[in-house]
Amino acid sequence: MTEISRPAGALAPAETERMTPAARRTIVGAFFGFFVDMFDVYLPVVALTPALAYFQPKTLPKDIATTFFYIVFAVTLVGRPIGATIFGHFGDRIGRQRTTMIAVGGFAVVTLAIALLPGYSTLGIGAMVLLVLLRLLDGIFLGGEYTAATPLAMEYCPKRLRGFFSALVQSGYPVAYVAISIVTLITLRMLPAGALGSPYVQYGWRIPFIFGSLIAFLFLLYFRSVPESPAWESAEKTSESPLMHLFRGEQRARFLQIFVVMTGFWLSLNAVVSTLPLVLKAGGMTATTITYLLLVANIALFAGYLLFGLIGQVIGRRPTLILLGLAVAVVCSALYVWVVDNAKTAVASGSLGTLVLIVAVIVTLTVCGWGQLGAYISERFPTQIRSSGFGVGYSLAAILPAFYSFVMLWMGQFMPYKYTHIVLLVLAGLLIAVGAALGPETKQVDLREEDLSRMGQLRRPEVRGRPGLV
């Protein structure tokens, strides 16, 4: 086994069991980065939904208009695995901190460009095409942020606290959703939405996008002070591409297991988060009321993230994910059927209390498991390929679920369309439970010891034309 020297400034093993100032800065940076990432990801769902008419012809059929909404959201998810592959490579090669800075700078610029787009009345169909292309490019950069920043935070985090801080970092999602909702509600109050000529549809929707770009630039100022990962700096480097290791032997088996789990997570997210606003709108809710309702649901989700982060640290990631998968398949799907069937009645009667509670439970149970993933996926891969393993494992599984809207259209040929996403939700929960059951428990993994060289899987630089194994 090759001796690995520790560079100056790297933490000794005993030191990493306490929260150092560097660890705090890194975890705060990862939370802030994921918050900015999620803010930009869900801008179309919250801020653009009331203004999609700006990009569409008036004669566009309702089903096609709905599908266009899904596509705008889906292309971002398609871009994320592309970005994860690109930036995962650089995260393992040039470092987690530098890679995060490049990725966030990219989506800060692209989000600002979206805010400046002209509409259908100016560019015709070109407005829709540009929106989709820019969201794809946005997704590529967004896929790079968590690919580098989350493993960096987990490598600094003490093992005994990793589950909780993983949930804290991932809770940047509900915090971002609440922030988008607040910004959008304020904008809608000042600039009401309505017909094509209404203030919000014409220019008000740009304000949340400009705000998203601004906070991304602020993140860059903060992250300059975040140090590089000692685990990455001390790891013996390999001349091979991290992806070569990721899709070979034991690492390939690990990746495939994570792929099953993440397919379930992405499918459940799409089947709930991106369809809920439309289900509630079909029930007669106004855009403002929907935003308020989802704001409440995501406040509950923040608490759910932290709670299940602690549970996962106590009983383990594996049983927590299995139980959550079964809850999604059984409990959430049943509650969502109730929402589909009773939302219109609840809105018409003004009895929104039950509806708000049920939506909060659905969102919390469906999404809170994501709080485990920062730690869980980082624990599954060695240091030299952790950024690639985390990014590609987290994001590649998003591609097939991203086209759920077309699957729903297909299922609508032989079942009521309004129930099609319920079927996807059941399938998603089963994939999470089965995928987690196929993997080991990981909460005791030492991220310093998960190293290709220690596992005998690191290829040294070629000598005389022959690669050697450590």
C-alpha cells in the first residue's frame, strides 16, 4: 500500500471529529450554494407559471401549453446530469472549491439572461425556443454547484454530525422555495397577474429572476473564503478520468444502486412538486393562494428535513430511506388522490385548512428524504471520484423522470389523466425503498478512509506504457 502524505494545513483524523471554523464556513457555504441552486431551479414553477402566456401564442391548446410548462422545468433537470458529469470531473481534478465557483458564476449569468428575454409578441416561437435553451444551459451550470460543494462540506463534517448537516445543506431547497414564494407574492401584489397585458405577465416575472442572479453573485463573494477539502488535497491522484473508475468494477455496482434510489427520488419530486401547482389551479385556486399554500408546505418541509436528518443519523440511512420510500408509495399517493378529487370542493367551500395540512404532509414525506442524500451518496464513493460519483449518481437518474409529462400523456389514453401522476408516485416510492434495500448502511463510513489507493483500485500514472495498481 502506498503511503499518502498529508499536505500542510490538512486536518489530522482526530481533528475532523470536531467542528472547526473551516468546517463551519464550508457547511454554511454548501447550504448557501444549494439554496441559490434550488432558487434558480424552481423559478419556472413558482415565478414563471403565472406569466407563461408571455412566451406562448394565444391559440395554443391547453394540453400543449401544460406540456410546454413541464418542458421548461424538465430541460433544467436534463441539463443537470450533463453539468454533473462535466463539473464532477473537474471537482475531482482541480478541487471542489474552484469548481463550485465556476459553476455558480455560470448560472448567475444565464439566469440574468433569462430575465432579459423578449416574449412571443416580439420573437414569435423563437421566444419559447430561447427560454428552453437557456434553461437547459442553466441546468448544466446548476448541476455543477452541488456536485462539488456538497462533497466538500461532507468531507469537512464530523462523522457523528454528518447526517444532520447533510439535511441542513439539502434544506436549502425548502428555504429557497419559501424565498421564491415570498419574492413572487410581493411582486404579484405590486404587479398583478392576469391577461397577457397584465403587469406581472409583461415584466413583473423578471424580478424573481433578477433576484436569483443577484444572490448567486453574492454567493461567489462568500465562497471565496471557503477552503479546499483536506481529504481531496491529501488523496493520491490518478491519471485516469474519474468516470473511468466510476463505471468499472465495484464502483459501477455502487453507482447502479444509487441510480435506482435517485430515479425514485427524481420521479417522486416531479410527480408532486411540479404537478401540485397545476392540480391546485385546476381546483379553482388563484396563483396567489397556491403560492401561499406551497409556502406553508415548504416551511413544514424544512422541519421535516432536519427531523429525518437526525433520524437517519440515529437509526441509519438505509432503514430511513426504506421507510420513507414505502411512505411515499402508500401514504402520499393516497393523500394525493384525495387532493385531486377534493381540491375543487375545498376551494369552493372556503374550507382550506384540511387541504393545506394534507398538501404539507405530501410535500414533507415526499421530499424530506433528500436530506439524507448529501451524506449517503458521498459515503458511497472514494475521495478521488467522490465529486463525480455524487454528481453523476445524483443527477443522471433525473433524465428519464424529467420526461414524466409525456408518460402522463401516454397513460392518459387508457386512464383518467388527472390520476396519472399518482401511478408515477407509487412507482417512485417503490424504487426508493428497493434501491436503499440493495445497498449497505453507510453512516459509519470514514470519508478520509474511503480512498481508491487504500481500496487497491487506484491506477498510477503509466510506467513504460503499462498502468499499475496501487
